[in-house]
Amino acid sequence: MPRVVTNTGGASMGVYVRDKSRVADAAGLLRREPWVESIYCEPVAAGCDRTLTSLHSYFAGRSPDLMVDLDDDAALNFPQPGQHGTHRLTDMRIPLVFSGAGVARGGLGGKASLVDVAPTVLRLLGLPGVVLQPDGRVLEEALAR
């Protein structure tokens, strides 16, 4: 067994493998466990379902070597669907609610990302976007006209 350190929480587990040449071995061992739903890693040649890069979830030097989505029955802390930190649709497609002055009334549908929150809040506060230079876009459809 490769020497590993794990970081767990919710419905996912990050695995850091000390000897990087053994990432594929660790993925192979995890793959046999009934509580493993999906495995993500860099590179995909290590026997993972997808790369972290393809999910926009890889940050060199910070990301774990393997990211494991746990079966709902094995989820840590709160064994229920809709946890945080996984790449399941139930975790990634969640409601975003704005309320208050400057916000449009009623429900809206559409696509938004976490990076869109900061530029939208900056607009609501009347601050220029150059303050933070956020990556996202202003969610114009959520603002009162």
C-alpha cells in the first residue's frame, strides 16, 4: 500500500500520495472499494474516471493527487445527497438566490457560476469591477432594471 494522507469531508475525500509514482497503485486499490463512486486525478493515465483539470478543479501544488467521490451510504459527516465538494450534479447544480435592493423580483432560470457572485455583488454595491478584477460576469438577469 502506498503511503497516503487523506482529507475527508462531506461526500468526497482528497488523497495525497507521498510517492507520486504510486498514484496509479493508490487509484487501483481505491477502485476495489465498494464505497468509492468516482476517482479523479492527474494524469488520467493513473486509472481515474476523469482528470481534475477537465473538471476545472486542479491547482498544481495544492490539489490532492486523487479526489474520490464517496458512495452516499459512505459519505462522511452527513450521509445524504447534496453535499459539498463533489462533482455530482446534485452538488454542482444548486440554487443561487439574491434578495434585496437592486435585485429583480421573481424567479429566474439560467446558468451562473460561483465566480459570478462577486461581480454581481460589486455592481449592487455600486463599486467598479476593477476593484477585485473578478473572473466571472455580472448576472444582469438577476438585477432590477
